[in-house]
Amino acid sequence: MHAEVVVTGTELLLGDVIDTNSAMIARMLRDIGLDLYYKSAVGDNQERVAEVLKVALERSDVVITSGGLGPTVDDVTREAVADATNRPLVFHQELMDQIAARFARFGRPFTENNRRQAHVPEGAIVVENPVGTAPAFIVEDDKGTIICLPGVPSELEYLMKEHIIPYLRRRMGTLAIIWTKILRTCTIGESQLDSLIADLMTGSNPTIGLAAHPGQVDIRITAKAGDQSEADRLIAPLEAELHQRLGKVIYGEGDQTLEGVVSQLLVERGLTLAIADSVTAGQVADRLRDTPHPEVVAEARHYPNPQGAVRALEIAPQVVFTQPQQVAQQLAQFTREAAHASLGLAVFGMIAVPDAPADEPPQAHLALCSDTCKPVRSFRFGNEDNVTRRWLSTRALDLVRRYLIGGLDK
């Protein structure tokens, strides 16, 4: 048994409103172990909504819709469901009385167009909506089941929790959950990661999926089981194998962030960090300061360009081109000593070398120093945009992390 979500509303397709209902429904279905295979969004057009519902019924056991149950002309979900299931709309006086009573309770005027909300497809199970004015309903058809909910998020959440989830549990006959564990990795590309664990991604339960971010890739392990304990037992061997293969590439799990892990390691070791940054616009320091331990940043110096960093060191300007890695190390050590910090980190960027090919990208150099400096790590970057800055700030934070866990050689 699997489900599909259809959200309606032209405002969603225009980008005026963000669809949060689908995510809410997905989380609730996951928690009862009902697989969600598809999600569609369609504008307020009766024919198109009906067409989408027909396709959904052909491939899914349960279709949950959101929106289009109001009293206005563009609320067309009732009519579309009737078309998709070849049923007439039927007026229910008791629904009309309930709607009128709610309007009176809310102190709102009842208008004639609200009568539309008292019509539902023939044979539908009416789901009373005590927190709104739009009744929900369920159509159990030979092709499948359509569950129609209002688009107001608070109403949808209430109805899902109080009525729809219990209904689906009864339909499923068994209790189950879909449990997910996230492993966080960094400084490894999605394609490289895939090449290392591709054989582990072919299983059916648990399953593995990847989600890429600038400088980071999340590994999602998902298991379907009777309860969380059983799901954890299914996940454990796969998780152990991932740790075995990837080692220090994995920096955390769940809600952990790279900056959170680094700041915690610094606190545990009683260390502070001074940062000199001419590339990421201060992102490295900002990320660390946005953790429960902002005090780990002893000082942060942001240089708008590499020449500013060179001037601070009082060295010849041409050295930025001839010895950029040495400049990065000097900058890290200079900043550490000036701040009386345990460690100095330099994120030093340089413009393209004079006389180099026009298409040769500029470089960034990461240097980390305590009493002595570690080998510099250098990277080329094509654009000085926020994605590049995020990528480089992640590289810099991971350099500190690996130093703290003794993994700079890996």
C-alpha cells in the first residue's frame, strides 16, 4: 500500500505561496509506515485537477489532496473528485447546518456561496472540520481512495492527526513506521561518495539515498519496521559498514552541523581559534559563532581582498603571486599570536597569477597553525559567489576538525 499527495492552488505554481502541507503530510505518513511515492501540484482548474487525480488513482492506493474545498469559484476539488470517480455531487443538509453553525460561532456572516461546501461526491465519508468551515471527505472508490483536506495548514494538521491517520492505520491493519537516520559527510563529492557505497544503495529495506550541499553530502538511511527499535536494528549493520568505508569523511549525524562539531571539539580540548579570512566574507567565523560555543573564536579578521592581508603582514605585494601558500601560513601564525589563541586559521584567496591563461581559475589556500604550521591545502574556485564561499568555509572548518581528531593525514 502506498500513497500520493496532490496539492492544488494556482498560487503554488506562481511561487506566491510555499507548499508546507506536502511536507507535513509526508512526515505523518512516514510515522505510520505508509510509503509516499509521488507528489503533484496543480492549479485551480477543474479539468486539470481531475486529470491529475485520474493518473494518481491509476498508480497509488491512497491519494491525499490539499486545498480547493472553500466556497469560491476557484475551489474546484469537489467537482474534480466527482469527475475523476464518475460520481455526482450530493447536497447534505446536515453539513449545511454544521457550516452555518460554525460561521455563527466564529461571528462571521454566512453567504449563499457557502452552500457549495455542503456538496460532496456521492457515497463519500464526510469528515467534520471543527477548526474551520470546509468539511473534509473521503471517497473509497474501486480505483483507490481519495482523501480531500482543506489547504489551511492548521486545519489540515488537525484533521490528519485526529481523523485521517487513525483511518489509515485501520486500513493498513498493521502498525509500522518509516525511520530515517542521517549521516553527515563533508569534503567529498556526491559522485565520489556514490562510487564508494553504490553497492549499499541497492537494498530495499533499509535504503540509502544521498543529498548534496555545498561541500557536504548527507547519507540518508531509511528503514521500514514495526517500531523504532526494530528500525534501528535494521539500520545498525549498514551504518557500521558506512563508517568502515568512509571513516573520518563522516563528521556527524542527525541534526549535527560541522561548525557545531568543531566548536564542541575545541571546547573539549580547551582550545581557541583565531581566523584570518580573505575569501568567505567572514563565513567561517560566523558559522562558529552561531553555535552554543561562540567563545571558541578568539578573534576573526576579515580582509576584503588578499592584498589587505599582505599589507597586514608587511611583506612585498608580489609574494601573493609567488609564494601564496607561505603567505597563508604566515597569516595564520600572525593572527594566532596577535589573538593569543591556541590555533590560527587562514583562509587566503589570491587572484589569478599574472600572465596565466585567462580561463585559469583563482585559488584559495587554507593554513592551520599551532606552534607549528600544518601543510597548506589549496583549492581552485571558479566564481566568488556565496556557494563558493560556503564550500570553502566548509573545507576550512573540516581542516580544523581533522586536526582536532588527529585525521589530517586522511
